[in-house]
Amino acid sequence: MERNWLLSYLAILIVMAAASNSISDSDSISLASTTRHLLQAKKACPIQFEFLNYTIITSECKGPKYPANRCCAAFKKFACPYAKQINDLTTDCASTMFSYINLYGKYPPGLFAAECREGKQGLKCPKSAPTR
């Protein structure tokens, strides 16, 4: 009997802990945009990343060490012309682009995000980067 009471007590504690975690997690969601929903569908990217030439990146950024200076320079050459579209969070451009970069280059997950940083806003594209 005492063992059943102990199991019931532990089950109640686990349920309470799970409930308190879900409440505290919801407190951390940013309320900066009241019109954005967690499951909001993104618009299709107007750039057809599947047809682009990725050799700019794959010829320069090679493993096993993936030198940051070469990888990041190649990434900027490829991505800067599309910076406006990639930074548009209402589209799936960024995720689509990274999917194809990883498909063709077989890079470790998060390689460019971890290695290529130039400040709080990410990479700085040159002003003269031609936009496409």
C-alpha cells in the first residue's frame, strides 16, 4: 500500500513539473510581433535555389577542417546577392538556401552559422554586391 502511495505521489510531481515547465516556456516567447503565429506558413521563396550554381561555395569550403576564412568568403559571394530575400523572415528562402548548400556541400549542420559572424546582425554584405 505504501509503495502505491509513493508511486502516485511521484506521478503527481512529474505532472506538476511538466505543467510548470510548459508555463515557464510560454513566458519566454517573444511578444514583439502580435501578428506572427508559431505555426504561421511562410511564403515560397521567389528565388529558385535548386537551380543555382553552388561551386562558389563547394570549391572553396572543404573539409575536414572547413577553414572559416575561405568558407565565409565563399558563402558571402554566394549569398550576398540574395541578402534581401534571405533576410525576409516571411519566406522560406533562408531554409531553402541552406538545405541546398548542405545537400551539395555535405557540410556539418550549422557550419556557416557557427563560423561566419561579423557582428550582431550577422554577415555584412558589401554595398556593391549585385542583387539578383
